[in-house]
Amino acid sequence: MIRPLIIDNARILDPASNTDQTGAVLIEDGRISDLAIGGPAGVPDGAEVINAQGMVLAPGLIDMRVFVGEPGKEYRETLASAGAAAVAGGVTSFVMMPDTTPAVDDGALVDFLIRRAEAQSPARILPAAAITRGLAGKEITEFGLLKEAGAACLSDGSASIQSSALLRSAMTYAANFDMPLVHQLTDASLAGDGVMNEGLFATVLGLKGIPREAETIPLARDLQLAALTRVNYHAAQVSTKGSVDLLATAKSNNSRVSAGISINNLCLNENDIGRYRSFFKLNPPLRSEDDRRAVIDGLRSGAIDTIHSDHDPQDSEVKRQPFAEASYGAIGLETLLAAALRLVHSGDVELMTILRAMTSRPAEILGLETGRIARGAPADLILFDLEYPWQVTEKTFRSRSRNTSFEGARMQGKVMRTLVNGRTVFVHEEDA
Amino acid sequence: MPQQSSRTGHSGDFPPFQQRHLISIADLQPHEIIDLLDRAEGMIEVSRQERKSLPTLSGKTQINLFFEPSTRTQSSFEIAGKRLGALVVNMSVKTSSVSKGETLVDTAATLNAMRPDVLVVRHSAAGAVELLSQKVGCAVINAGDGAHEHPTQALLDALTIRNHKGTLAGLTVAICGDIANSRVARSNLLLLGALNVRTRVIAPRTLLPAGIENLATEVFTDMEEGLKGADVVMMLRLQHERANGRMIPSVREYYRFYGLDEAKLAHAKPDAIVMHPGPMNRGVEIDPAIADGDRSVITDQVEMGVAVRMAVLDALLPARNEP
């Protein structure tokens, strides 16, 4: 029998109910059994009490885009190490992309991942199933069976479906099972062998550029097909002003459309690449400062719904290469909240908006009961100190890989405690 | 004997060169560019003597590490090093380090253990030489990294122009051809820009990179317009893969509109010189009669190449012995 737990005197921030008040929550049997907003809680006999004065209590973060090396590339990341990294960053649930070896395109593999994650990961892991077999963009997978096995959504991960006809089929069939379809936006022929944002900076570095239109052209197509098929469509990640404009228009007519953005595209721009820093080789590429300002506006206006880490562990073998030859991707689970809080401290975005994009909106899109602080909801919660100063140091990462795009960055704000299903799975310890 | 030693920096003519490596023209201050050109003048004298040697690099080891073939540049660096008395080792890496299962950083560690004094590196990837320079203890010279830079080419081009025109000041240099993929163009635009030389680029729009107008003073897509009043016409090599119907429709059409022939050259100044980094595609980017004609200074560029590389080696290595 687990003792009831009270988190008292916290600043409760719940985007789902638009709550921002001091109060307390009572947790029993893994769920939030009571809430006391605006005042102290009554304490049941035998309850453990956490005095959270000065802390923000928010729903645990839901990260819609995480790559894990297991199965196939466990040296990069395992379900256990990704889970540990997640809860240290305040992420209590994450969608795991199907880009594994083999790809997650079969119900048996979904089932395996769910069971293994339950046994080994302190965070909830929600497998995304491939839209197409082997992520090859040729034939659709067994959406119904994959849903039965527990797949949270459909996605071809970092691959982008080039055939409009196939994508239409996939959307139509996904709507049949009411499965969210999450799609990466890359016009492969237009992106060509580009490796960073197209523009003067790429020209100076002598690197091939990826034009913004390699993102906006497939987005425009996807939005039209989404309207046609009425699928629950989520543009995996956008990075340009043009995409924000397209989404704003589409959303006025279609409420089943949503879009995500990587924290990297919100916080960094192409100039961060500096002298060929391959940790900043990302997909989509870091764009210009004008684009970054536009996507921040898009987040504020609601054109962009969710913020994710795009956690993509890569080993030094593939990252310690000349920029053009290095692999794409950066880890980000452990820095997601702190990096997002930069936007709050800079006055660009309200704290409530930031948290909504990482809690209630992903929960709504994926149909989860987590992501909110409400009676009866699972007690997936975080306590964080909004002001806590710290510096990102690689050696403290729980992830098996070190390819952070926030190497050495000074942060303000840190997760102090993470609970999943009412159980404390992470407590911040002061640096020795 | 001419003042060889004074021209090569050992009697106080030149202050110590402050750069650790030569990766990019962008790293050089204008006075450092002038310094290297002046040093190279002295090296021309050395190279034209019967006994073409100086003891400057005696006891030093120079490794030429070429990840992509370039007989011309590699030979030029080899001759430069040997004329200064260095032990020169050529290492051609035909397959990329990645396909051998070794990262460039691993290669750097291996080379570092051989204790060279200078690495001359060519690599197909932009930034590769920069990455390598961060991992080794010796001086590194960029002999061309992808479409990024080829700094010694820009220096030898500037030296060639200065020798023919007497000065760089007030000149107009037109760079024509595949600007988008040319490291030679980038280094030249940076160098000439640093010395306030007026530059133009001329190319079809498909071969002009984004934002080029911020690097060059003027951008032209019409060859005749772009060549008007030019003092120097610098042609670039067209890679055959560009002529595959995507960037340009055909070599024939390219030559018609962007190949340097007498009619187009007539728009430049009457005393304009014609340059090319080589190797040339005669009949593609340049008329054979012009390539081999009176106004061509292409073979001079080769001679200046050796002198410039001697100057760069001379400037970098003594500087590294400073306390």
C-alpha cells in the first residue's frame, strides 16, 4: 500500500484548465484524487507531505518526437536510458519514433516495446508505428492491428512520404481507425544534398542549402489532403515563416490539423552552426533569425501547437565528421523544459503557452488522459524551480549520447522532482 | 645575391605572422594578406635562381594529405616545401576516411602521432580542414575544402594580378562561371573584398548561390555586361556533372553564353588579363585561342602558386616556434 502524497503550497499551473494559482494536490493510487486550489490541503492520516513552496507544479511533459536506439542501435540509446533522461528533463511520456532496426512496422514489435518500456523505463513510452513498411514510403502498414497492439500514432519518423497518392491513401485509412498521423515535411528532390538552411551563411560556409520551400511545398500538399480525408493530421515539425502562414489559414477551416516544432528551431538559428559545429546539423535545419521570430509568433498565436525535443541520440563516430558528412540530430530530453523557459525569461512567450504546448495539446492530439492536473487524472507531475540557474554539462547526461545542441549553455529553471503514476521517479540533487 | 633572406622574413623585414593555420581568407587581416604577397615576391626570386632552395624548413616535416586527387595543387605544395628544405610526404587517401571505418578525427590523431610540422589538407567536405586543425598540434594549410575555400589559390591569383598590373588598387575583377560550387570564387571574393578591389560575378542564375550579392559588389547574368571595363577576367572550371541538364542544359549552350571567346572578351578593357585556376576545359569555359593567347596569364598563375605556397609555409612555421 503506497502512502497518499500531498504536494502542498505549489504554484499549480495547469494549461488544460487554465489554472495558475497556489494550491495543493492529493495523490492516491497513482492518480490525482483531490485538488485544493487557492489554499492549503487537508492532510489525510499517514500522508506524505511535500512542501513545494516556490515551486511550479505542472503536468508532466509529453514529448511527441523522440528517437531511441533500441532495438538495433542500443549503443546510442536504450529504452531505459531514454526513460531516465526523459524524467530528468520533466518528460513523463514520450512518443518513440519508429526509426529503429527493424523499423516499428509490425504489431508484435509495438507490443514488445510497450512491455519492455514498462519494465525498464521510468517514463511512459508511446510507440509510434510506421505509416509505411520499412519506412520505405511504398506500402502502408496494418494500421488497425498496430492500433490494437498499442501504437499511439502513425509516423514515418524522419522519413517523408513523397508520393501524394500514397499519402492520401494513408490518411484515408488512418481516419478510418481514428489514428493520429504525424508526418515529416521534406520535399526530397528540392532539399537535394543540402545540409543547412539555404542563404548567405550556407554560401559563406560553402555548404549546400535546403530551401524553405522544401518544407512549405509538402506542408501545403499535406494540409489539402488532410482536409480531403478528415484525418487527425499533425505536421511533425515546422521551421519557417511560410509554414506558420499556411497553418494559420488551414486551421481556420480544419480543427483536426495541428503542428509541432522542435525546441531547437525555437531557440537557435543558422548562425549557431558557427564554424561547422556538427551538433547543430539538424532536420529541419536551423533557419534564419527572421524564421525563428516567426515560429515564436506562430506558437503564441496557436498556429503551432506542440513543442518537442526531437531527441535524436547520435554517437561520436557519426557526429565527429565534417559538417556535410555528419549525421543529423541532437539529444534534447534533459534540456527541453529549461530551453523552453528561455523563451519565457526573454519575455517572448507566456509560461502557460509554453507548458500547454508540452502538456495538454499533445495529450489532446494523441487522445491521452495525462497532460493535465484534474481529479481522476494520472498523477504524472513535475515540480520545477523557474529561476534555478545551471549550466549544461555533457558528463551529467543520462542519455547514452552526448550530441547536445545546448552544450555549455547557461539555463534558468530546472525540474526538481518528477512523478509518473504518482511515484517519484526523479529528484534533482545539488551538483557536488 | 638578391636579398633572399630579407625577403623571406628572417632579418626582420616581416614581423612574425600571427596565424596558427591558414584555413580561410576570412581569418586574415588585410595587412596579413599583403604580408604574404610580399613574402611571395621574395620566393619568386628564389624560384628563378639556378639554385632554388632556402634552408628555412630544414628539419621540418610537411605532410600533404589529399582526400581528393589534385596533381597540380599537390605538386605545387610539394615543390614549395622541398625548396624550403622540408621533408615532404605525400599521402593520398583515395577512399574517404568514413568508408574505411575511420573518422577524420581518428585520422588526425594518427597523423598527429607522426609529429609533422605542417599538414596540407584537401578534402571534399567544407569544414573538414577546420575540423582537422582543431585536433592536431601542428600548422594546417587548407588546400581546398569542398565548396568552401582555397586560400592559397586566392593568394596566388592576387599575386599574379599585382605582378601584371603593378597594383590591386582600383582594379575591377570579373569572376565568371560556376560560382555556386567554387571554393576558388569564395576565397577570391573574400580576399579581393578585404583589399577593397571591385569584384563582379558572372554566371547563369542556377550557378549563383543564395546571398552572393552580399559577398560580391556586383552580380551579372549577362557575360558581356559583366565584362564591361574589367581589368581582370577570372574564369572558373565547369564541372561536367553540372552540365547534366539540371544546372545548365548543355555544354554547347554554356559555351555560347558563358564561355570566354574573343567577342565577349572585347567588352573587357583592352589590356585585361585572363586567368583560370586550371585544369581548363578548352571549348567549354574558354576558347582555346584565348587560353593560350597573349592575354592569358594562366601559366604565370602556376609559377605564383609555388611562390605563394613557399611564403605561406615560411610564414606559418617560424611563427609556431615563437615562445
